[in-house]
Amino acid sequence: MDDSPSEPASSFELLQRAQAGDRAALDTLLARHLPRLRRWASGRLPVGARDFVDTDDVVQETLIRALRHIDTFDYRREGALQAYLRQAVRNRIVDLVRRAGRRAPADELTTGVPDQASSPLEQSIGVEAVERYERALQRLKPKDREAVILRVELGYDYAELGQALQKPSVQAARKAVTRAIARLAREMTNER
């Protein structure tokens, strides 16, 4: 009997088992991806939309919905599922922002009370920067895009990145991410 500790299953292995109906594998995928997606989504839901829903709830509901259709997901490489789930959460946030923008304010404005929310200018500068980032990200090669998303948005450490990006070492993963971020910065600068 082998007493060595078993390595955690890769997302690819878990996905294959989940697609075959393994509920425990599906739960493990949920537990693995939920915290990273919550970190990524944190602050992306505008104040006006937060009055109606909680960011954590949006992420969890979207993730559960996406994982229900896991049997149709075409898995090509480590990290693809995380990118797919991130896009699903992003799409849901965009839907909520649009819906919140169409709703009329529930109460009339009160006078004399300073607004603690950011100004329209502050909000538009933030939205503009995020949109420029997203456009620049889409212009990157898929491997560079994946490296940026996994490191910057989802907080993968370099060991996790090495595995996800199929790099031979932690140092190779660090170099790949550094180069990808430099390319992203050039794309964002060129857009101005």
C-alpha cells in the first residue's frame, strides 16, 4: 500500500470526472474556483447594482449555473475552465449593470446629505480604464491572456501558474507572466 500523500487532482481530471457525473468532483471544482472568482469580481459590480444583489451571490449563482452545464464544456488546457467561468461572471455582471441602469430610483433625492458614492467622473474613469484593459487583454495571444488573467485577476502563485501554463519551472512561469504583462501594458498604452 502506498502511504505517500496523493497530489490534488488537476482541474482537467476533476472536470472529466464531473462530466461523467461525479458530484464530489463537481463540488471540488466549485470550491477550487469560487474564491478566485470572488476576488476577481470584488469591486467590479458598480454601487448602483450592489443595491440589488451581493457580488458574492452573483459569483456563486453564476458558477453553479455554469457548472450545471459542465458536460458540454470543451476543455483544452489547464486554466481554460477558470477563464470560461470568469467570462460567465463578467457577462452576468454586465447584465446586472444594464438592468440597474434601467431601474428608476426608489426614493426621491434628499438634500443636504453628501453622497458617499464616487462621482460620475470617477466612475467613468474607472469604467474606461477597465474597458481599455479588457480590450487590450483580448488583443493578446491566448497564452499571454491566460497568464495575465491567472496571475493578475485570479491571484495564482507562480507554482500554480507553472502547472496551469505547462511551464517547466516556477521561474519559467514568472518570466512568461512578466512578458505577458509587458505586452498588455504596451497594448493599453497604444490605445490611448
